[in-house]
Amino acid sequence: MEREIDLAEISDGRLYGAEDLVKVGCGDCAGCSSCCRETGNTILLDPYDIWQLGCGTGLTFEALLGQGRIELRMADGVILPNLKLGENGEGCSFLNAEGRCSIHPFRPGLCRLFPLGRIYEDGGFRYFIQVHECGKKNRSKVKVKKWLGIPDIRQYEAFVLAWHDHLKKVGSQVKQAREEARMKELTMSVLKLFYLLPYEKEDFYGQFRERLSRAE
């Protein structure tokens, strides 16, 4: 999701790579779940997230929708899924009775990233710390790649960039579409090809690249 941001206002002014140390260590949050209750519909789910959730929960995309775990919304011209949060501070539907994440080993990428953000520029992206987003004090330094906890960080980052670029391309095509039928086709195209079509448990990246080639 595209956002206009002023890094001077929300960060420490530095940009980081996967090998850099960042002051985000929170001691496993010590039971705090505020970031799982106050994010609204901002936790958009990419294909890797859906693949992980499917492998971890055994639920299909349709089942996750049907159970109210996720919902659909329009974002930058396309229809995308996001985690569904309960009302009145109930938070994410995957929080257990103790306020802990029940899908922590296969949680979505944006959950892993928090309180880091990404800024895309010059054909790539870097990470930055959102200094006002987490209330935890005296955080320790952790390598970005360890904080994310995703195997094969290079391949994952290549996927993130390719996905970002594809969404930006489709969003631009939606804006330029003159016929309503074409606009609807583009709006639904990402959902149909990258989410509704089931993934096999093995080799997510290979499956993603094959679908991306079909889309282009």
C-alpha cells in the first residue's frame, strides 16, 4: 500500500539493510499485544502470507475468509486481503485468550516487520524504524533478518520487491482503464491469480514466479 511519509517525523533518520542491527528487540513483548489490537485494516496480506497461513493452519483462502479470519478491501486500485480485527479493542482474530499470537511461527510479513517499515526507492527498498509505533522501552539491538525470522531472506526480499512492483503496475493500469469492464477485470485479477488459486506446500517462490510471468 502506497503512503506518503516524512521519514524525519516518524523514524530515527536512518535506513537499514537486512544485515544491519536495529533497536527493536522487545523481549517477546512480555505479553503486550497493543500492536495486534490497534492496526485496523492495515495488515494487508501478500501471497507469501497466505501461503504460510495455509501451511500453518491447514485452511484454504476461502476458509480463512469464511471464518472471519481475514477480509477483503480495496487498496491502490486492487482487491487485497487483510487480517480482520475485532471491534472494541478485541484485536486480531488470531489472538488467544491470553492475548498472545496463536500463529506466531507463521505470522504475516507486516507483523514480523513491526515496528520497522519499508521505503522503496532506486529500484529496491530499505528498512526504517517507526519510532512512535511501539511503546516498549529500552529495546535491544537485533539484526533485521533475525527480527524478520524468514528463511532465505534474499529470496524473500526479491519476492517483496517483485510483488510491490506488480501491484504498482496493476494499480496504474486500473487508473488508466477507460472501460468499466476492463477496470473490474484488473481490480479482480490479482485476487484471482495470486490468492484464490491454491498453492502447493512446496516451493512458494517458484509458484509465485510462474504466476507473475502469467500476469505479465
